[in-house]
Amino acid sequence: MDDILEFILSILFMPFESKYENLKLKIKQKPNKLLRFLLKSLLVLIIFALVFGIYCLCNYIFKGYWI
């Protein structure tokens, strides 16, 4: 079951990999260090929220309950 979820997640996130790398490069070009830190932490939180949301959705579909 874990392999199936990993496969689904890799298919879902593969098209966004190049956009993620481009966004990281744009963040590195910002002159303000505090702004870079805030943008990087926001990026990590957004990715975490997306992964957690997809996990909850898959859990609901396969097991019938959230989390």
C-alpha cells in the first residue's frame, strides 16, 4: 500500500519539480536575507500542507477516515 501511495505522489509532483527549482533560484536572488528566509519557510510550509492534504485524501479514499 505504501508503494502505491509513493508512486501516486511521485506522479502528482513530477510535473512541478522544474517549477519548484525555478522558484528556489528566484528566492536565492533576493537581496534581503530576512525575505529569503521567510520565502523559503513559506515554500516549505506550502509543500508540507500539500503533502499532508494528499495524504489525508488518500487515507480517506483507501481507509474511509481522515488522518
